[in-house]
Amino acid sequence: KPLWLRAGVGCIPRTRGHLGAASEALKRPSRAAAPTAPHGEVAKPRPMASSYEAPPIHGEDKEEIVEIEGVSGDAYTNIAAERASNRKARESAEDKKEDHKPKFIQPHKEKRFKIYMKYEGRKGPPAYLKARLPKHGGFEEGPSMAIKKMFTNFYNRVREMLSVHNVHLRSETGIAIPDDDAISAYIGYGGMIHVVDGSSPGKLPEWQGYFLGADS
């Protein structure tokens, strides 16, 4: 029975009659070099940074604009300490099987996605802000490039020091956020986003399952 040679282009039978075909298949250019979209359509190129719009700060409808407020450096530290204290109290009550009413982070009536952002890099002085995004939810669910542009526009009001190309976003746990990903996948309501020096990381391909058939 012939042996099987697993290659990147599939399973090729390794027999004397197929050695030439196998070598020719490996020499051919990979079809994955040309980006393709579902249903065989050609994938569109990634949009440039200039095509992303930051949340508007002016407008007639208050629900469609972003509210940005400068805060002190320990503003989020106090909130994080309070959340940790509430979590420990809840876990202690659950261990003792006592009744404990949890405190929800997101208010029931508040629909704006609130975030904290801070920059403590080497390109300029540190900055801290609190922002409430528009109610339609398109910015926390859309590409994070818009949030990064919102911060750099706020930071460069007096003097331009930061650019969307020389900083990137990270979650509170230190995970880098690609420009095409939504911030809601990395932080929750009232979470912290770190603005860090360095270009944004590339978006990794999604995991896919491959099935290779049993050997005969």
C-alpha cells in the first residue's frame, strides 16, 4: 500500500508514478496568496486609517455624540479597588452559602458604553480621560481604530505629539487590541484601555479545523 505524504496543498500519494506530480504541485504558487472572500469573491483591501472616523464631539442630538472628561490618575484605581472589594465579599458569601445581592457594574438605565483611557508613554506627558460613547453602540462594537483616533485627537488639542500610527491600544490585562477588532471583545462596561507606544499589532487569522483522513 502506498505511503502518504502530507503537504501544505493536501494529501499526495507517494508512489513512483506520482513523484513528478507531487513535485510539480509543490512548485506551483499557492492560491492563498490572493486574498479571497466567502463564495469565491475577491477580498477588499483593508481600509486606511484616514477612513475611520472618531466619535463626534459636537452635534444637536446628545445621544449621538461622545462625552469626554479629563480625570485624575487615580480615578480608575479607586474604582478597580472597589470592584475587587465587592468581588471578594461576594465570593466569601458564596463560600459560606449566605445570601448576597450582587452589585451590577453597568446601571440598568445607562445605555452609553463608558470607558477609561490613559497614556503614560515617552512621547508626551501622561493623560487620563473618561468617555461615554454614543448610544447607538457602533463605536464599541466597531473597529477600535475609531477609539484610538478619538484619544489622539483629544491628546493633540494643544500640540500634536501622538499619531494613530505610533500608538496602539491594550486591555487592562495587557492584551494588544488590533485596529480592526472591537473594544467590547477585550473590556467590559467601565473598563480601562491603555494607550501604549508602538504600532498596532496585525490581526491574526481565525482558527480553522482541518481533517486529514485516516492512513490506509
